[in-house]
Amino acid sequence: MQRAHQGGQGLARLVLAGLLILTLALTPQAGQAAIEKKNADATPAQASNPKPDANRDIVLPMPCGLSMILRPVAVPGGLAYDRRFVMGIGNTGEGRQLYERRFEGHIAAPFTAKDLPPDWLPLLEAGTLHGYTFYFLGKYEVSRYQWEAVMNGTCPDQPMPGGDLPKGGVSWFEVQSFLQKYNAWLVQNHAPRLPHFADNPVNIGFLRLPTEEEWEFAARGGSKVREEDRDNNDIFPLGENRLEDFGVFTTDTPVHEPLAIGSRKPNPLGLYDTVGNLKEMVDGFFRLSVSDMRENGEVYQRLHGASGGVLCKGGSYHSRADAVLPGWRDEVPLYTAQGESKPNDLGFRVALSGINVASSQRLDALKREDEGRLAEQQAGQEQAEKGKGKTGKTPQTPAAVNTQGDPISELDRLAASAEPEMQANLHKIRAMLADRQSAQERQRVAAQENTARALLYQAETLRGFAFRYFYLHGKMQDYLAKNRDKDTTKARQLFQEQLDEYYQLLLTAANYYKSTLGRVSGVNPSEQVRIMDQFRQEYSADDTLSRHMRENIAKVEKHLKTVRSRGVDALGQKQVCRDIIPSEHLKLLPLGK
């Protein structure tokens, strides 16, 4: 009986084991969690950088031999020119419209490449060293090990049980204390490791929570994602992956705790855990998203004026799939009836930023950029005059106005010799004119980028028509081969008519491409270089469209060089087609040589 009982127990254990294996197979997220949590004791390396990348990781030291790993977020444009991008979620549920309906955001950064430590420069994307500004975001959510090392003043045991899990259950006030202590430790022990502004020896970079704009721009993939994808989709392109490959959240099977930092795949910027795991605090308080109307009747979305609790992004392991998208917005109170609010699924990651006006030289640069390229040229002329021994400040008679000059510079010249009361009025007019000129300059730059992007897609349209011609020609050959014993005159005629139609569409598209090319060729060459470098960053992925676009960029640059030196008429429509269309599709087209 005892032996039979033992046999029954053994059979039961086998059945239970089989059921467990079957359960893990049917619930891949739970099974993966069981596998990924096998390392209960975390070393400093596991708690700081479980997925190291020597070619991209920017490392800040931490107490107890740990590190804070940062990733650069490159923002195209200058110090004054922030970038517009679309925030929130496009198809939010009716009950969530006040939380995250789509609204307009703007992103910029305080650092240029010359402000950064020299050993950081090789870690930046090659095309971002010029024409970009930078801020930096933690590669992972702050881990429990990192938290203990900063907050306790003594080093935890090595290895630390659960030290590679993200630190949750902290209040906004405790996070501010963490940042204060870590910044103070860095300044005292490793100040040279922080960015220093090139024209200011005092002010340096510092750690804080990211703003909502900084967090969402980076979570969407930043400049590594095509603008048209970033602004029109709720998540960066997933390719052949699933959303759950990038984050820890609840699907059909509830998830009851986070996984170690870096357990899932990174986003296009190399950031981990922006999808689920812990929802993350950002620097700013929650505001509703509401609809409003401008005087011209245009309806737009904006943030409401009332600030509430702590604003959180990214969702957590408790969240469903729609609540871990970058545009999802959540609110956590600073206090509840029990005291400081500390949800178990609330954590954070750090941002490294700096002040916007680090010096008088930086302020002058911001003013020149904000007032447009003409003011920058004027500043260069004034500097040249100073080099000749002239101050550029000598009062001149207001009678001789240079009607071909920069209006703002002319106002400055007139104001220098005017009476005090007139000077005040001229300064007001100058401010109004400068604001208008700045807005027009931003609009001009945006229009240039949009036209250049349209040119790349027109090149892609040429490839598309050529492929259709190639595909239809193949179908015709197959049909004729299968029906060689029949009269195929009528079918051959129909096929040829369709082929001729595609060919004419191709030539028409080539003419449209040439027209757009002529407009783009009028852009300042240095601006063209900046725009094309920006596009190379956006289309740097390995998908088919990005590969095509990189090829199109090379062809566009070749054509721009021809047009600038010889004019747009020097580039024939057939030559455009021969340059852009791949050789395997080109050989069937009647383009000649």
C-alpha cells in the first residue's frame, strides 16, 4: 500500500510538472519571467548595465562601484530652434480623452557637441556632431542596488538580492532626495565627468527627472525614427516584434511584479523598459488635455491650466497594452490620507541636462539664432568691423536708410542716434519685428525640411512605378508562355497599354521630381547638408523603406550638385530615372542610354 501510495504521489508529481510546463508554454510572458528571474543575487554590473554596449554607452560613476548608464538623445536644430512633435495617443478611449488625446509638443536640448567631455564624442552617432543639440536619458530605470548605494551612505552587500530590479515604491520627494545626493556626490568626486559649457567654466550638467517632452520624444525613438512614423503612430515601428518583446505588462495573464532592468528589447535609441515594468515619474505635474479653438476657427488640442499630481509615463507591469504606449499619461498624488504616495509600481529614470543660458556668449548665440540668419550675418559683419578697429556703435544719421539691409539692423542703427523717447518706441518696434522674423524663420526651416522630405518620397514613387512596370512585364511574359499555342494578340495589346501607362506615369513623376529638386536646390548648401544628415539619422533602420531612403538621399545629393552647377534643365527626366531606379527594374524600361 505504501509503495502504491508513493507511486501515486510520483505520478501526481509528474502530472503537475507536465501541467506546469504546459502552462509556461501557453503563457510565454509568465514563462519568460520565470526564466529571467533566475538570478536573484545581482552584482553591481547586473544592477547598472546588464546589456552593455561599449560603442554607445555613456558611463557616469556611482558610489559602491556602480555606474549610471546614459544614452544621448540628439535633437536636430540649434539652441533656439525647438522641434515640434506630436504627443499623446491618437485613438484613445472615450473615458481617457482628457488624459492623452493628441497634442503638440516641442523638444530642444541645452548641450552642443563642444560642451561634452571629449571621450563622449565617439559614442555619439556620427551624423549628429553638427547641427544637433543633446540631452541624455538613463538607459534603464534606476535599480534597487543603485538606490541603496546613493541613499544609505554605506554599500550594500555584494551581490545584492533583487538588486537588479527597478526601484519602485518611492515618493516624488524621495526621488528628489536621491537626485540631490547623487548630484552632490558627482560634483564632489567626479565633476570632470559631467558636461561643461564651452564658454562657461562654472555651470555644468546635472541630473534631474526628464520632462514629459523629453521622456516621450525619447520613448518614441527620437531622431532614430522617421518623423512621419513618430508623429502618426502610437509606438515606434516594431518590425517583426510584438509590443511585449519591449516591455513587461499584463496581457491575458496578470503580472504581479517587475522584471530586472533590461529584461526586454531596447527601443530604437537603446533605452530599456520605457514600455511597462514600472511607470516612471517625469519632471512636471499632470494637466488635462483639452480642445480649444483659435480665432480663425481652427480646433486644436492643448494642456489645461490646472496642475495636479505627479505625471507618470510608460505604464507598469499592472498595465494593459494600451497603457504602456509612450503617449499614455497617468496621475499619481503627492499625498494620500496615509501620507506620501508611494505606489509599488512607480519608479523613475534620470535625465542629464543643463541650463539654457550658460553665459552671455550663449545668450548672444540664442538671440542671433532666434532672430534668424540675417542677424547672424550682421553679427559677423560687426565683428569684422571691430577687427578693423571700428566699434560698430558709432551713431549714424537716420536719414540714410539702407533699404536693402536687414530691417532689425537698420532699426538698431536708427535707434542709436534717436532721442530717448523715440528710442523706446523704436525698441518696441524692433521687438515686434524680431518676433515676426523669428516665427517666419522657423516656418521657413520647417518648409525646407518638408520639401526635401517630399523629394525623397518622390524618388521612392519612381522606384514604385518601375517595380509595377517590371512586375506587369513579368506577368505578360508568363501569360504568353502559357498560351503560346493560342492567339494572344488582344491580350498582348492590353498588357502593352498598361505598360505604356506605367511608363508615362514614370516620366510624369520624374518631371515632378525635377520641379521639386529645383526648389530644394535654392536652399543654402549648408542647410541642405544639415537636412540630409538629419534624414540619414531618421532612416538609419534596416527595414526596406529606410534602406531605400538612404539610397534616395545619395541620389538626391548627386542631383542637387548637378543642378547647382549646371541648372535643373541639365538633368533630363530619363537620366533621373536611370539614376534612381534599381538596375534589375531599369533594364526593361525603354529609357535608352
